[in-house]
Amino acid sequence: MIQDKSMKALSAFLDSSKSSFSAYIDSVDPTALSEAAELILASQAGGGRIHVTGIGKPGHVATYAASLLSSTGNPACFLHGTEAVHGSCGQLVAGDVVIAISNSGETSELKATVNAIHANGCKVIAVTGNPESWLARHAECTLLAGVSEEGGPLNRAPRNSVNAEMLVLEALSVILQVEKDWNPEKYVRCHPGGKLGEIRENEK
């Protein structure tokens, strides 16, 4: 039998998520998203590519974001947040853009990675909950993903901040998808499997 205190914690988390997510959506800055998209499009025009990186839970968000961008007309690669300074920066080419995700923007491992990214001639788009953070100050463009609390027991484990990071990157992918005129035929070429791979007659 699930304890009453567990169900109370669940209810408190859902309330926290609802209020935090609603407030975050209202705070999303279209101008910052436009600037990030323009930075990426300018890089792509010169043959540059997109990479996405993060430490810990944001690293998992990074793999999702890279996959989403790739499937919607903007090929992107995951850059391992710590392996980057142990050789994985070799996947970077000068002119590329790296999206770096960190809620605090102060993670020591990510600082080293961002320094290595810049040393390789690439630009950084920060995704962080702290506009005054080291990451925000050392990025060419910043997308804020700040929430008032994480929710859940201890208010420590990344929960609401992960939702914010995913939302702002999904929003960025929408802009880029439209800019690339990613129609159903192009989508299916990259996603031929499953129900999503079926083109309805009225979509052709």
C-alpha cells in the first residue's frame, strides 16, 4: 500500500509543476529564440553544424534535443559534457554552434567544456536558469529556462527545470523547422518507421 505521505508529495509536485510551467511559458522570450535561430542559420550557411551538450540530467536533455533537431531538418550531434575535454571536441569544426545546457550555469565540468568549445572556434548558445551565471556570461546567446522550484521531495532533483529546458529547445526547433521548410515528405525521409512515418494523402 502506497503511503499517504507519498500521495501528498505527488499532489504537491503536480501543483508545483503546473504553476512553475505555466509561469515559465509566459516568460519565454521570442527575441532570444530568434537570436539563437539566427546564430544557427548563419553557422549552417557557412557549413557549420549544431552540437548539444550538458552535464548530468541536462546531458539527457541534450541527447533528446539533438535527436529532435535532427529529425526536423537541422542535423545535430550530442557532445558529451565531460568527454569533450578528453578528445570529443574533435567532433567540432570552427564555425559550429554548441548548445550548452546547465540549470545553474556554474557547473565546473561544463565551464571546462565551454572553454574548449571556444578554443575550437565554435559559438555557444546557453540554456540556463540563471541569467547572471558564468555560462550566460560566456555564451554568444542565452535562452533562459528558469523555474522557481524543482518540486518533489527535498526540492533538489531536477524536475521542473528539465521541463523548462526541454520546452525552450522544442520552441527553438519549431522556428528552425519552419525556416528549413521541413514538409511531410522531408520528415518521412528521416522518419520512415512507425505511425509518424505514414504520409496521409492530404499532406502530400
